[in-house]
Amino acid sequence: MLLQRLFSTLTRGAAVAALGLAGATGAMAQEKPLRIGVIASVANAATELAIAQAKREGLNVELVEFNDWVLPNIAVADGSVDANFFQHEPFLQLFNQRRGANLVPVAYGYSTTIGLFSKKLKKGDPVPDGATIAVPNDPVNTGRALLLLESIGLITLKPGVAHRAALEDVVSNPKKLKFVQIEGSQSARTFDDVTASVTYTTFAKQAGINEKDGLAFDNTDPVNVRRYAIRWVATPAGAQDPRLLKFIALYQQSPEVKAKLRSLYGDLIAFPW
């Protein structure tokens, strides 16, 4: 009887220990942070507000910052991060096509215009003959930049190229502008070396340029607002992650997040969600 009671006690103890281990494992699983890949951007300040709110609701979120526009997608594809938040859908489509990937847009974030910004020219100044203009080096944003320059009469593009325009599609360049293609995420560092740069407002602000001082901005019709909106992106399986869906909902529904974005971008931002 003594051995039987001892065996029973040990069995109950092992069960309690096992339950305790399972509970600890469950707690660890719940505490695993949702990792979001981003690039350096003033808009991350708004995302940090959503992260603080998520933490109060028991959801742990971490931002992982990358220094180019390819690594955040590679990190999602290989599972290093759970999702990313830095790109519009045309850029994502090009990445998938070139890399044979299958990343998917999950939800809309904010949408901003791109602009022609300069440290050497003031708003209203004409772009001088022979000016050096920086444009992003990826095909999608090159096309968007060239369309902006065409819209203000600086160049003419081959008919029908639309947002797929490339430098070789410039058929008229009366001011003999010189184009320099740069890594888009490094735009803020190049303003001292060029006359002007076609880039996103966030990079102009990083370079100390007020968003209202842009020389020109691209089309903000409803189609482009959605086409060029920054998207939450994940793998097909990751797109169903309840942590991600909860965080996106917090971000989209937070008055503080929207107010912060509005303070950063003024009228040059829209919220397509």
C-alpha cells in the first residue's frame, strides 16, 4: 500500500509538472512577438504608437528595420519576420515576379504622393537647364517618377508606357536634364549631390525638407491612392495570423495613429482603408 500511495503521489506530481510545463510553453507561445519588417521612415513613429497600444492589450510587436527595399520581402519569405509594412502593390508584384515568390498584400496602410524635392531650388523656381534629377532605381518607382516629370512638362514619354516607363522611354528632354538612378531608400542622403530628387515625402523629411516645399507632386486620383498605398504584406499562411490581423485593426482604428500620420504628412496623405 505504501508503494502504491508513493507511486500515485509521484504520478500526480508528474502530471502537475507536465501541466506546468505545458502552461509555461503556452505562455511562451503567447509572448512570442509579432515581427514586422520596415525601412527607415518617419511613418514608423505612427506604427510605434500602435505597438504601444497593442502592448496594453497583451500583444507584443517588434519592428525590424532594413536598409533597402528587397530585404524586408526576403525576410517575410524565409520567415525571419512575420510580415512587412513598407511597399505598395506594384512593387510587391514586381518582387514576386522576379523572385518567384508568393507574398500577398493583407491590408491597406496609408498612401502618400511622391514629389520633386530640392535643397537648391525653392517652390516656384524653374528647374534649370542641365539640372541633375535623381529618380528611384527600381522599375516601378522609376516609372512613377518619370510620369511626375512628364506631368509638369519637363519630359515627354513614349506613348502608352504609363507607370512602366523607363529612362529609355524619354523621347523629349528639352532642358537636357541629367538623370541619376539611386537606391530609393537612400534618397535622403543624395540631396546635396543633385539639383532635385523625385522621391517619397518621408525621405525628403529625413533630409530636413518640409513636405509642403515640394516643387511638384504626382497624381493623387483615387486609383493612384489605392495603387500606391503602403500595404501590410505576408505569406499566404501569415496573412491569416490572428496577431497580425489584430495589430492591423488596432493601427487602422487608432485616432492617435491617424493624427500622427497627418502631423507628419499634412495634406499629402490618404487613408484608403
